[in-house]
Amino acid sequence: MSEKKQLNYVPFGAKQLEAFADAALEMGNFDVAIEGYLQLIAAKSNESRLYVKLGNCYAAQHNTIYALEAYNAALEIEPDNEWAMHYISHVTYYGS
């Protein structure tokens, strides 16, 4: 029987969790990074950079739809977010 274990980041504070998710993203462990960013967004959904990082994870997994949703969420919070605009053009032009 294979059971998917849910990661528990309760001991981490927000800064530590973001650093952990950033490290997971850098190492290519996108599922762990996504889970971390989603937890951070649930706690503080008004930070556009978290949505950009989440979008980068989805783009790396070739999930264009979720990537664009994340980047657009970043733009809803911060309409002049240059990173979100850059990644939207990149994903739109090249695919993820």
C-alpha cells in the first residue's frame, strides 16, 4: 500500500518556510516548493512575490495554465510587478 505523506512545516516560521520552498525550487523539487508556497499564500495572500515563485514552479513543471494563474494573481496584488509580466510573456511565447 502506497500512501502519499503530506509534509508538515508547522515548526517553520514564514521566513524559514519561504527559504525552504526557495531551496526546493532551486533543487528542482517542485512539488515540495509548491506545497510550501501554497502554505505561505494561505497565511499571507497579499504578497505578490509568493505567487511569482509559485508560477515559476508550475512553469518548470510545464503546467502553463497554473503558471499563468499564479502570475496573474501576482499582478492583481501588484499591477506593476515586472517579474510577473516578464514570466507571463515568457510562458505565453515559449510555453512553460
